[in-house]
Amino acid sequence: MSILDNRPELAREVEQVAEVAGYLWQKGWAERNGGNITVNVTQHIDDAIRAMPAISEPRPIGFTLPNLKGCYFFCKGTNKRMRDLARWPMDNASFIRILDDCAHYEIIADKPVAPTSELPSHLAVHNYLIGKGSNYKASVHTHPIELVAMSHCKKYLEKDVATRLLWSMIPETKAFCPRGLGIIPYQLPSSNELAESTIKELGDYDVTLWEKHGVFAVDTDVMAAFDQIDVLNKSAQIYICAKNMGFEPDGMSDEQMREMTVAFNLPK
Ligand code: 2HA
Ligand code: ZN
């Protein structure tokens, strides 16, 4: 028996997570247990799921997150590998229920796989998204090689320097990542400080770059969050490829960027 039996919409969410997990591994962005994914699946939860007994004790989230009352999430497991999540999603992730105190969660299915070490930051982000009435349901954290490499240089950590550079490498980047790349100065992984600074930047950006660590992206679903990271990292690869050929790429001119922005009706 699985929670996914006779629940095609929920099963589809899990399939999408598994598909993205496979991409993250194939791209070399998910060494060992690197990265995590959480999806707010509350819209697919029925009364039978609400009545399901917990298969773990209540565990503290670390924050009180009032907008998550009654919410359910599908979360990659801590210490689990993306490449395993791709093949066996229900052995490497679990569904959790947020308890009414909004400060604890419990695992409900299928197996008692403890959620990601970044659960506090992921849940705090979901709490923030719900609070602002967003339709975003998925968050993805991963370690894209070229973007992380760029985050080791102070120049690219100045506000919107990397955004402008990456947008100018290929016209589609601004079209498909119109809010650009927010920058989060280095913080300890899994820390509340990292969660808090990520949330601040998500007011202006869908994708944030954690200095010397990785990216954290949000979007309507897991595939869309992955696509934004993929598009940005592709631009980073083009930039680095040009540098490796021995020249500084010109990038699209300001005029070409303006033309694009108008033609695709993008934010300034
Ligand atoms: O969960 O990438 O930052 C593995 C990580 C933590
Ligand atoms: Zn990480």
C-alpha cells in the first residue's frame, strides 16, 4: 500500500520530483546527498490522508510557521542521494504533515524517511510564499557547478552583477528567469540565518545563489524551479566557455537587452 495508490495527482508530483532529481544528478550538481527538494502538496490532500496516522513522533521544525497550518509536503530525505531519489522516490523521500501548533511536523507516508537537513529553511520559505499569496509550490536546492564557481569571486556577489552578466549571455535567460539571481552571503548550511536571508531575497528573486554553496530556487512546480536554475547555469557555462577560449565575452548590448525586455514584456 502506498499513499500514491489511486491518487494520480499526488503520484504525478512524486514523478516530477524523481525526474528533476535525476537531472540534478546527471548534471553533476548533486554529489552524495547534496541538495534537497520540497513540494507543497496540500492541494492534493483528501480526507483519507488527513485521517492517516503518523508514522513518526512529532518533531520540532525549529520555527513557528503560522501559514503552514494543515499543510502537507513531499520532502527529500536527509542524507539521501538525488540519484536514488530519481529511481526510488518513496524510499528516499516522505510526506509530512504540519501539526496545528505550526511548530512541529510528523511523517505520514510511505516510510519514516527523515526529511532534509534544510527542512527549516524550506518550510520557512513555503510559509513566506503562502503569506504573500504566491502560487509557488516547489523549492529546490542544488549545487550547480558553474554558478557555485562564480560565487567564489567577490565581483559576482555584488547586487545584480551576476544577473546582468548571465542575462546578457543568451536572450532566453532573461525571458525564462526574469527576476534574476539574488545573492546570499555565506552562512552555515541548514542555519536559521541562511533561511532568513534567503527569504529576504525571495521578495525580489526566484533564484538565489548561496555564496560558496549552491542555489535555492522557488517556482510553481519542481520542473519550473529546475528550469530557472538550468537556464542561469547554462549562461554561466557560456560565460566560462568564452573566458576559457581566452576572451571576455561582449554580452548582449544594453540596447539588445532593452529590445528583448520590451518584445517579451519582461520586468525592467
Ligand atoms: O542536504 O545540500 O545544504 C544537503 C545539502 C545541504
Ligand atoms: Zn547544499
